[in-house]
Amino acid sequence: MSTFRFFPAAVALLTAFLTIPLSAAQPERVIVDSFEEFEAGTSKSVSLDERGFLRKAPEVKQLKHVSAGQVWDMLVEADGSYLLGTSPDGELLRISRTGQKEIVTKFKEKQVTALARNASGELFAATAPDGKVYRIPANGKPEVWFDPKEKYIWDLLIAEDGSMFVATGTNGKIYRVTGQGRGAVYYDSEETHIYTMAQEPKTKHLLAGSGDSGYLYRVTAEGQAVVLFSNGEKQINNILVDQDGVIFFTALGGSKPKPKPSASSSSRLANLRQIMAAANAARGGNGKTPPKPPSAPSSSGGKSPNGEASKVYRLGESLYAEAIWSTQATIFTLLEVEGKLYLGTGDEGYLYELTKEGDATLLLQVEGQTISAAAPMGKDQFALATSNPIKVFITGGPRAGAGVYESEVFDSELFARWGAVRAKSDGRVKIRTRSGNTPEPDKSWYPWSDLGSQSQSTSPAARFFQIELQIGDGEVDRFEFVYLLRNLPPRVEDVKLLPIGIGFQAIIPPPQPPTPRTAEQLLKIEEDDEPDSLKRQLDVRFQPELKQGLRTAVWAANDPNGDMLRYNVYYREDNDDDWRLLSKDLEEPVISWDSTGWPDGNYYLKVEATDAEDNAPEDRQSHSKISKLITVDNTAPAITVNSVSGGQVKFTVVDAASMIAGIQVSRNGYDFKPLRPEDGILDGQRETFITSLKAGEMLFI
């Protein structure tokens, strides 16, 4: 297994590159073999399932780049063209199968929020704000079909009996329309918005998803409904019922604020931009910078991990809503094709494929910020429309060329030689590498290069490294590479001298048994963790000792490679150039010694740190630092009485090694007082003092 694990910070934008843990300058092997690790890279034209398998993605063809703006709904026409309801110009667009754009009609309202076509082929469009339901005849000139007098219309549903249901906000009402101008409230939910609807094929009951309480309603008759789901979510924004009657729906998490529609910015999802900003804010973003790609698929059993923006629920005959998948991205679209679910997300244009049991594959990425609309086109194809900017894509079928995957940028933090790169695959895969010295690949990087003999990377030594996989047929479920850090010297940062007369004796703690762990803690242990890392680690402590002549030095040192350090300590006299060994191979950055046998004088200490323990002789590095001046003064000062006359005594104090620190005198042997020198300042090794002395009185110095 690998020597590290990396996960997308949930987040947050985390750093854009992987930091490799530092270690001794020995070859290290890095393995990437999980969904989270693969997802940190860029899946340019590959799919990634939750087992951590890469394969070629389906073919994706960009049909049209329309303009800036949003797509609210999409219909695929019988002739192969696509109808798009857009904003901010309130246009209904038709994109032909060859990519030609036609403005079918333009509404005075700013958003075309929903499209529907009945069994007779009549086309209907809903608008907002203060919108209406329009019928669009063949000549493209719209006529008002129904005006609910509501602020927003979010969804249209043509029932099997030919009537139309209209979902609205901000009063949360559903209308049933039976003809032009003939409509009435079918159900008043007392919610703020009804965003989406579906009809159950067997019972013909109407399903509706609401905000701001995130209810899933089953409307059984006019004015009658039950809530099938209420779990603290804020919005139900997609509902799908399969042929077996199983209900699938997507919910936007409870961590986001309530929708706040405005005349200029709203949608059936309580506004695309608003929800994207709310989802970003839930992940720690600022609403402007695009967040990291979606997190790994999960089956959380209905429990919402922190940071989730969307969840997919399944509700069967038991009427128990089970959360089968969740993501930190916002799910905007939900389709069923050939028994599988397809979910379009924002803000990076990711499309997921999901089995009905919740097994997910990050299927592909399109060049757009948000997949905001989708429509099936047949057995193995469907159309996707993105917002910000508006683009139309056709996807499905086998890809002609290789699928391309780019790893995350690996950061050695120092400077590394990059060795062998290998991929585990059951088909054809070509590997290229590149290196550079900036966190993001730019024109200063060395170009992509093929592997050399024995799968060796031919990229020059550098701090950063990236791998590209070109996958033909088959799957890749892991790749690995080897790197060798340049061994850099350790550094002694500081040497500090402690007060005179204090020594310290190291107390080595006894071996500790491994720390007991819970099952949750055991899940965090990696296969490549060293056994010693599971033990309870106790630091070495130092017992102080007070004794005249003891000296102690302590220092800080570090090694950029993380090597184990040993220390050698030397000393020399001030006027001598030769260093003498005081102690060798110290394991702790502390030394205490008895200086009573040293001749009086001034000395220096030199502390040398070496990484020889972890490196071959030719690679060993060391660094040393010299302490401040140390004064050793083991000889007591000499006191000479110069004169005794006139009730005063004059005496001189001389210290051969150091400056006089102070003099205290007493006339009774126990009550000592400091005495100022004759010149008023203690500033030398020789000082003269004068004090009064009565007849018969003794002076203690």
C-alpha cells in the first residue's frame, strides 16, 4: 500500500496539489488506488467508479456553444432537434441536430422555466417571474394558455388524461389546467414553493417536491395529499418513478438557507445561482470561487455527513425513504436510461451514473459549469445542456480514441528525482509524465515525456510531478511511482545556555503498550502504517539537579527530510582555535556537564547535528552552530584591605575571570546589605569599596 493517503478537503478549496510526507532520503513508493485518490486528479475523458476503477468515458460531442446564461429545461424533438428554455433574455431556443441555433420565440419574462409537449404534439412553456403558461404553435407566436397569478412557475406536467399540472411559488400551489384559461387550484401545500412533479404510473397519483421544508407529497385527489418524506432537507428538486413504481428523488441538504426568490434571479431549484452559492457556502466557499470536484459516492443510510449538498433517495412499497447516495455537489438533473440513473451536477459539469442500489460512477465531465438540463435520446444516448455558459452536448456510445486521465500534482516539498511509474491495467495504457517547480503546471514546466526503459520516468528532477494515463480498452485500478528526495542538511536553529548551577538528567520512559482504539479509530489505520506508530508515545523528561559548577545547554534542530538526528558537542577556549569533544552521539538536544574542573576563562560550545543514522556515508549531511560566550569562574574573588582609618575601611575585590557582580557586607554575621563601589558602578573585574566601621565592630564581606 501507499506511503500516504490524500483526500479532497471536503472540501474546502484545499491546496491544488498533493503534499508527499517527508522521510529519509531513501526511495519512496507512492500508490494511488482509491476513488478519493483518483478523484483528486482530472478525469478528462475517463469514468471513475466508486471501487476506484478508471476506464474510457462514453463519447461526448459538443453540439453548440450558445451564449452566457442559464438553461432551465430541455426537450428532445422527434426530428432530433433540442428545445431549450433559457434566461436571462427569456428565449425559447431550438438547436438542430447539426448545431444550428434558432430563436423560436422570446418572452417578456426573463426566464423560461419549464417546457412540456402533450400527446397531440402541442408545445407549452412556462415563464417567470410573474409568468404564465404559454402554448407555442408552429409559427412560434406564443399565446397565453393559463395565468395562475403566481410569482413563479417551476414545473409543468402533462397527465395521462391530457390535463396539465402547474407547480408554482411563492404560495406553494399546484394548479390543474383542463383547457385554455380553464384552471383551478388542485392542491395548496402551504409550502413556499412546489419545484418538481411526477405521476405514478399505476395509481396516477401526483407526486410533488417542495421547498422550503423539503417535503415529498403524494396528492391522491383534489385537495388531498400526504407527506411521504420529511427529513430536514430544504428542497426536493427532482422526482423520477421507474416502471416498477419505485420513486427516486433528489434533495438539497438542510445546511443551506431557505430560497429567496427575486424578480431577477429565481428557478425551479430556488435559483441556480442561489443554490450553487448556498452549496458552496456549505463547503466553506465564498460563492464566487468554484468549489472542488464532488466527493466520493457514499451510502450513508440516511445520515448526512457534514458538507453534503445533495442526496439521492429511493422510496419503494414500504414507503421508507432510503438515502442511497450523496455528494458535496448540487444535483440539478435526474434521468433514467436503460435501468440506470444519471445525475448532472454543478459547478464543474460532472455527470454521474448511479445504479438503483446506489453504486456510483463519475461518468464524465463536460466543458461547462453546471449540467442544468438533460433529456434521453434513445437506448444509449442522451443530451445535456449546461449553464454559465449555455452549451449543448450529446453523449453515449464508445469513445473513438483513448481516455485521458491526469493525476493531481504531487509535491515533494523539496527536490526529487522521479523514478519508475507503473499502472495496473487489464488493457492498453500509455503513461506520460512531466515535472516542474511551480505548484500549477504552466509553460515553465518541462514538457510531457514518455517513459524510458524499465518504465522509468524521463522527466527531470524537480519539486512537482504529474502523471498522465492514456487508457485504451480495459480498466486501470491503480498506478504507482517511485521518487528519491535529495538529502538536505539538518539545521541547528538555536543554542541556549541555562542558568549556572542547574543540570538535567534524562528520564527515559518505559515502553508503552499499544493504545486501545474504537472500531471507528481502527478504520483510520492504513495498511502501510508502522507498528510503532500505534504505540503510546511518551516524551523523554529531564530531572533537574542543583549543584555548584553544573552547566546546561539546550538547542533546537530539524531535518527537512525528516531524518533521525544525532548530536556531537565540542568546546574551545576563547583564545584557542582547536575544538575539543565534550560529548558524542547524543539522542536528545540537551547536554549537562560539571565545569568545576575547567580552568577559569571564557569558552564556546559548538553543537553539530548529523543525519548519518539514516543515510549512506556518501549522502550524509551535518550542520553546526556555536553558542554565545560561556564564562567559567570557579575561583573565589580576592579581597585586599587597603586601609582602616577615621572610622572607615577601604578594601579592593579582584576576580581573575569575570566582572564583579556585587558585594554584600554585614556587621553581625547575618544581616547582609549590598555595598556600592567607590566609583558608583560595578563594571569591572577590580572594584574598590569604602564603608564605615565603628571601634570594636567586625566586618563580614
